[in-house]
Amino acid sequence: MLGLANLMLGIKITHEENSITLSQCHYIDSLLDLYGMTNCKSVATALIPNTHLEEPLDQERESFLALNVNYQSTIESLDIQHWQAFLHLLKYLKGTSTIGLTYCRDNQEPPTAYSDADWGNSRVSRCSVTGYLITIHNNLVTWKTRKQPTVSLSLVEAGYKALTDLACELMWFRHLCKEISINTEDKPIVVNEDNQGCINTANGDFNTNSGQMKHVDIQIHFIREVISSSIIRLSYTPTTSMLEDFLTKAVCRPELQKKMNCLRL
């Protein structure tokens, strides 16, 4: 008879009476060893707050940089900025290698989601960043952060693009829960959103025929359809209470630790 799994796909599994914790300490240790950072001093955040990385001069060169430490001495100053950010990230991983995701079975909280976006903080492309996460029974199960492919003309538009991505993910998530017999009570999933303009637009309180939002009309109607179908329900949440805030920007250590504690990290 097989025992409990302790290591799977490089992920360490720690079993407790009413919970399991998933961590990647083995992978992080091997990564630090690969780049000669085993004995480095750790730092408190993955990225220094207010850091703005420009686009690399050469994408292929930037990829090679991540594989070969010796290449650092031959790259331009703009690439060095990325290299320094990469080393900072390794130092952060050094100090957080034992931190993992903890999954408990102590409650039956329904699925909850958070959606957010910055607005044009990339100084080169001016594209915004989407960030969202999903929890069920207060356990973090899905998260995503990515740069949006197109420029948004307003914070509302940037938030709406993020909300659209999350809505698509939630539609898939509901089907997955039914497939594996997780009861979601067929109630709308509450989506926490701090952009009141985005909420008003989604709930039909904003005239989409105005020039400000007409160009994203399809996304607007999609979200309204998802709401009317009782798939999601938008709920205003103050920015300070948004758990996914660190997915769209670099935050200070106290704020990051607060979010991590709420997400059982």
C-alpha cells in the first residue's frame, strides 16, 4: 500500500492533521545553486517598490541572460537593470523558500475572487497589468498576473479587461468544481473589485454609448451577460482590503506580509 505523497513534480507536500502545505524549497535551492546564490543574503520583497523595468534591447539576449551568468559582463546597461532585478528576485526566494501554500478543511466558505489592474505603469508600452485570484473554502486555488496586450485609455478600461479575464476563468472554474463534485451552491461567485467605475459599468449604471467606453463595448456586454446569468456578482471592496494588490505592483514588506497571512502563505 502506498503512503502519503511527500514530493510531486518538485513540490514538497507537508501533511498536518487538517491541512497540507505545498512548497518548492527543493526547486528554489537548485535555482540558487545554479546561479551561485546559495549563500546570498535574503531580501524582504520580490521587487523593489517603485521599480520600473524597461523593455530589454534584445529579447533573445535577455532569454540567454537567464541561462548564463557569465554573459552579464557583455550586456548593455538596460539589460543590466533586468539582471539586477533577477538577482534581487533570487535573494527574495532565498528568504522565502520554506513558505508554501496551506490548504485547510476547517470551513465551507464559497468561492470568492478578487480582480485588479494598474493603469499604464509601463513607461515603454503604457500597457496595464492584470491581477486576479480565486479562493474556495478560504484556500487560494487560482492566481494570475500578466501585462495586458493593448493600451487602456482609462483606469476603468484597464479594470474591465482584468475583470473579463477573471470572468472567463470563473466560468471554467465553476465547470471544474462540478466535474470533481465540489459544491459551489450554484450561487453567483462574489468578485471583489475596488474600481467603482468598473462596477457601475458592469451593472448598467454607465452609458456605454459615450466615447469613453464605446470601443470596449463587447467586453462590457459580456460581463453584463455573466452577471445576469448569476455566474458572478460584483462587490465593492476598498483598495486596502484587496488581497491581490501585490499581483499588479511592487508593495512594501508589511503590506505583502499582511496579504500573505490572509492567503495562508
